[in-house]
Amino acid sequence: MMRFLAWTVFLLGCFYFLMPLVGMAEFSLRMRRGEYSLDAYAVVFADPRFWATFGYSLKLAGATILFGVLLVVPTAYWVRLKLPQARPFVEFVTLLPLVIPAIVIVFGYIRLYNTSSWLPMTGSALGTDILLTMGYATLALPYMYRAVDTGLRTIDVGTLTEAAQSLGAGWITILARIILPNVMVAVLSGAFLTLAIVMGEFTMAALLNRPAFGPFMQLIGANRAYEPPALAVIAFALTWGCMGLMQLATRLAKHERAKA
Amino acid sequence: MASKSRRLPFNAAWLGLLPFTAFAVLFLILPTMKIVIGAFQGQEGGFTLQNFVDLNTASNRNAYWTSIKLSFVTALLGCAVGFGMAAAVVFGGLPKGLRNPLITFSGVASNFAGVPLAFAFIATLGPVGLITVWLRSEFGINLRAMGFNLLSYWGLVITYLFFQIPLMILIITPALDGLKREWREAAEVLGATGAQYWRMVALPILFPSILGTFALLFANAFGAVATAFALTGPQLNIVPIKLFAQIRGDVLGNPNLGYALAFGMIVITAAANILYIWLRVRSERWLK
């Protein structure tokens, strides 16, 4: 009885989750009348805006990950090593992006950094790109910080630092050659999640008027019939890829630890 | 005297937090403060509550009410279905091999929100979607004639559940794992039935986790813009869409009303999250 109920719930859930995935895949193949074809994908891939916006979002994701790692790893390391009393403050700040909706944060950016403000970042394309990167870094902060902090918990930060210092290493050397390699797996899992978030992000890029992949998808969705589901399939594959790599990184970490 | 002069007036280690603090202040705290302060300022500056008075129109009240209802219903259904699926895999006697795929899939699905998710549902339940057409041609069921429209409140509910349910599964599965076998055995030894065990032991322990996740799902749905925007365009009257239109084109006719609208969002999501954090701290006591 119990088992029957469990199977029913599980299978109904599976049906609900598979339905839109099958729906989008099937619809994306329907462009040619009367038969299935990959025409919609051909149209999408032939569109120069697809490559331009995809490349743009990829570049921004790279910048966000780089910035996030440079910001989060030293901070989390420092809090563990020297400032355990600052932990509640830092953790509170890293949770704020889950509390304040992204649309409110970007609204603040637009009003705070517009062309007539003290720091006119939205005045130039480069400035807006930097602002958007900072926005993405904010969105990724809760996940990045938690991943790195969990990674640091598994190593003995104090002993490693003292050992490196007694061999004459400076702070940069310690961070780059001792701490970072030890939390690499955690950094990677945070990085793949960041990539997944940035590639599909719509609100911030649209409101800052930047040519990112999210607003491009929305534009196609408003004007075309068969290309949007093709884009959805591509975006789903991308998310799946990022999560798969993230899981792989975590599994490798467990394997490493089991060996040690 | 000598030892005093060598000591810095404050703990120099705090300087190490300077980059992080600068980032948080510039890109998180100041932008939010700008909104909060703007909400209480008039057109020429100066403190006022007029923005909230002006915000109180039928259309805006309706937007908040629809948003709250949408977030509440999707959080409630997300919790119920997510709990059911997690419980089915953890206790329901399903093959152990199903567990990891479910968790992995939940990780993917909870991040598959926004524009592409809307496309997937339009392709499935839209006017010419797979399920719509299939029901009409095979069974003669016309969803549209029955009053179902994907680009409406209930359409949004069905779509939002696609990321709400997996989030619940991701958070509640570890909590279900934390229920110790001994508790169940102890309850059985004392003569409890299965239902009594759930009502008097398991659910009270899980209750903070469930309610906490409910609050998180609520905030998650309340702040979502992209899914709704890609699904229904700028027409649907919910708060995030309204704020989006206001930022783009000042549809309310007064920039300070935008601040007030955004301030209302912060208050609601902050309340939901404070509830979440508080309940999480409480629930972790039992799951050590």
C-alpha cells in the first residue's frame, strides 16, 4: 500500500517534469511542415545575434567567476584564519542577495550609478559591463561563498598557513599556491553554478540594456514560433552540463578525501 | 607604556575584510539603501510618506495581492509535492538507484527558470502545445474552452512549480535523512501506529524545516521576473513585472513610486527570509 502510494506520487511527479521537456523538444522539431527536422536549430545557429549574445554572456560569466574567486577565496580564508568573530557579519552579507530580489538590486544600480551620479558607470559600455558583472557576482555570492567555506572546513587552514610561512611564503603565495589548490573542487562547483546562473539571466541584463543571451531569448520568444523551444532545449542542455560538471567536481572531492 | 604604543588602536586583521566590505557596500548595501531612502522621499527630497499613499491604488493593491497569492500557492504546492516525492524516495520503498538521479535532476530543474522555462511550457500547454493538441485530437478535450489559459494566473502557477518543487526536494531530502531510525523504533516499542509516529514525532521535528523552506519558496517566487515576463509579456499585473515596466518607462508617472513599489518587495521577501533563517536555526538543533 505504502509502496503503491510512493510509486504513484513519484511517477506523477516524473510526468509533470518530463511533460514540458518533451513538449519543448518536440515543438522545436516541428518547423518543417509534416515531418520532424532540425530546421529551427539551423535557423538559431545561423543567427549572428545568437553567437554574439551567447559569446557576450560567456565572457561575462568568465569575468564574474574570476572576480568571485578573487573576492570570496581570500575573504573566506581570512575569516577562518584571523577573524572568526566576523563570521556572522560576512555570512549575513552573503545571504542578502537571497533576500533582496535581483530586480530591486539592479534598480538601485540604475539610480545610483547613472550618468548624472558620482560614479557614472552606466555612461559607457565598459562601465555598464563592469556593473553587470558586479551584479552577477552579487547573485552568485551566496552559492560561491558557501561552496568555498565548506571547502575550507575540510582543510587545516592554520597549520597550512604556518607551514608555508615558516618556509618563507608571503600572503599571495599562500593563497595562490596553498589555499586555492586545496579548495579547487569547491571553487569549481561554485564556478559551474555561477555559469548556469549568468547564462540564463534576464532581468539585470535587460534593465541595463546589455546584449546578453537572456534578453536575446526573450526577444526571439516575442517574435518567433519554433526557434524559442529550440533555444529552450539549448539552455536546458547548458544548465544540465553545468550541473553535471558541478556534481563531477563534488564526486572527485569525495574520492580524493577518501584516498587521503 | 612601551607595550601600549606597539598595539594598534584596533585589530589590524579587520583590514583583510576591506575588499569584501567595499564590494558589499557598493553593489549590495548602497543600492538597496538608495531604494529604501527614495521610498520615503518626495520629488524634491525631504521626508514624506506620500509615496505610499500614492501607491495605494486599486491596480497596485491588486498587483501585490496577485503576487502574494501566486507566491503563497506555488510555495504551498511546491512544498507538498516536493515533500511527497522526497518521502517516496527516502521511505517509500522505491529502488535506491532512483535517489541520486532525482537529486541531480532537482539541481538542474531548480536552476532551469526564467525565459527558457516559459518557452518549454508554451510549447507544451500553449494554444498549439504538445499536450493541448494531443488532448484535443485524441480525446476531444479543448483546454481553452474549459477556461484554461497558460498566460494567466494558473498557467503561472503550473510553470513556477517547475522550479519550486525541485528546490523543496533539494532542501527537505537531507532533513528526511536526518530522521533517526531509533525514533521510529522507540515509537513502535511504545505502541505507536505509523500515523501516530508521523503526527507526534516526525512532523513536529520536520515542521521548522518545512515551514522554513516554505518561506524560501515564497520569496523565490515573489522576486521572479523573467519567467512571468517571457510567458505573459508586460501585461500581467504582478509586482515584479510592474516594477520592471516602471524602471524601463516610468509607467506610474512618478519615479519615487518605483522606489515605494520596490521597498514593498524588500519588506515582503525580507519577512519571508527572516522567518526562514530563524526556523532553520531551530530545525538544525534536531538534525545534528
